Amino acid sequence: MPFISLTPYNFRNLSNETIDLSSREVFFIGENGQGKSNFLESLYYCAYGSSFRTHQENEIIKNNESEMSLYSMFREESGSTHTTLLKIKDKKKSIEKDGKNIHDRKELVNTIPCVLYSHDDLDFAVGAPERRRFFIDQSLSMYDVMYIDVMRRFRKILKSRNLCLAERNLSLIESYDIQLIQNGIEIQKKRKSAVFKFNQIFDRIYEELTGIDGVHVRYFPSWKEYGEGLDCDYIMKEYLFKNREMEIMRGTTLSGPHRDRIVFERNGSAFIPKASTGQRRLVSLILRTAQAVFYSQITGKKPVLLMDDVLLELDPEKRKKVTALLPEYDQLFCTFLPGEPYDRYKRENTLVYEIKEGKWNRSI
């Protein structure tokens, strides 16, 4: 079980005390605004060194305080115990693992792999194209440190290239073109492979849960394949050179992985525009389940599941099916409102905490 305990200090509204998490299932029960989601956010922050709710790190520090920390203990499958300590002080963030400084968040990858289920996941179905690209990129980044590096390089090159276009300074444009393509091709290859493997999981689960067959994820790369694969010279001539004048006029790069499209189809046509609200919500839920299964298949490891009130909007029958189809996990954290039938999902050793104003009490 990855998380053994967590000690927050000035993290949002959470009490500055150690909480016991040494169970395979941990439930947080409380009204909205009491701190349930803050607990999940703190666990996610320990796993990845960032929040899933904000990019402004001053927002996670308790009101009227200037620093915060999160200290977690976790256990690997081998039985060995480890720690992470994340601190923000004087607007600077530091990360330690087993007492040693980590200089890059990517070094936390695979430490405590978490899959988060939240209401915002609906964006993956109905939101802007970049949200679906983000989901695939996140799925790859959970286990592939090299993919994190290539994405960083691509974004840096893209930013520099766009600046050249906006300022009409073309002296370095061809150098950026080559770097953009080299890294962009690698991204598209990995995305294509991931989506192919992902569909083998997603299609099956969606049909099993809803009875609707043939719903799958379709990847449309901005740079089309050529011959045996993507060719650098071909892309430069076909996309970059061809669109150069238009790019200069608009001051931005018009083709590449940042323009890739990822859509949901059924029988050759777009599925989401015709889907009901409930069907769209299930798409987002099943995406997360498929992400967890995908991670386990690639790495042989089971993730930690963080489920933030995502069962609330489902009818009892759908709840039963969703929970029955949850992937194998190392640990499960769920939040519930008071009055929800969380007893149905409890097991003998499940830890249940009642949350009020950031403080917790063990429920017997």
C-alpha cells in the first residue's frame, strides 16, 4: 500500500496533524467545502509535485501563512518504506525523497503513481482539443520519463519559433523547424502507439458498462504519415514551407503535435455530439479506468486511485457497474457526502474519516 501516513503543514485548510492512511481503502466523508478534496489534492501533490486544481502554488498555502509542507510515508511492494517531503518557503519549492533533494519533478514519476477521477474529467469528452491531448500526454508521462523530456523540448522550441514568427525575425526559423520536427515526430509516434493500446482497453470497458459497442478513441495527427513513417524533409516541404507566409501573417505555428486532434467515434462518426449527458460522463469515468489499466499493463504496477465525488451523479445501477469495473489498485481513496451509501463499498479494514473544517475524526 503506497501511502502509510500524511502530515500536512499549512496546506489549504487541513489540520497540521498526522493522519493514518495504512489501509487499502480510505474514505473521506463530509459536506462540500470541508476539506475532502484538499486531502486528495495533497496526496496528488506528494505523488507528482504539483496540484491538479491550480498552477498558482500560493493558493495551496493556508490563509495568512507564508509556507507549507507535506510529509508522506509510503511502502513499496517489496515492503521497504520511503518518504517524500515537499515544501514551499519564501516562494521557493523544494522536494525531498528519502531525505535527498530532488531537482526535477519528473524524478517522482513512478514513486506513487496516482490516477485521479474528478468532475473536471468531463472536459476530456466535451472540452477543448488541448484537454484530450493533455490526457494522452499525461497517460504517457506517468511512466515514460523520456516523453516528459521530449514534450518539454517541443514546447520550448515551439515558443521560440512562435516568437520569431511574431517578430518576423526569420534568421533562425529553419533551425527551429528541424528541432520542431524531430521532437514533434517522436511525440506523434508515441501518441499513436498509446492510443492504439488504449483503445483495446477503452472499447471493451465502455461496451461492458453501457451496452454500446464500437465507441473508440481516434487520433488525427496534424502531420500526416508519409511512406513508412513520418519524414522530416517531407514535413518541412509539405507543412512548414508551404504555410510559412500564413504563419508569419498570424504569428504562430499552424501545424504540429500542438494541433493534433483526438476524438471519440462510433461507426465512423463523431460520438460525443450525439451522446447524452450521462453517456459523456461515463466516457470521462471510463477514460480514467482505462488510464489505470493502461499504466498497469505497461509497467506491471498497480496505481493509487483518487476518486473525488465522481459517483455522486450516477444512478445506483451505474454506480454498481462502475465500482465493479474499477481496475486493480494498490490503494483507493474516495470522497463522499454525508448520507451517501458508502457502506456498500466498505471492506473489513476500510478506514473512514469524517471531515469538518479541515479536521478529521475516525469513524467507527
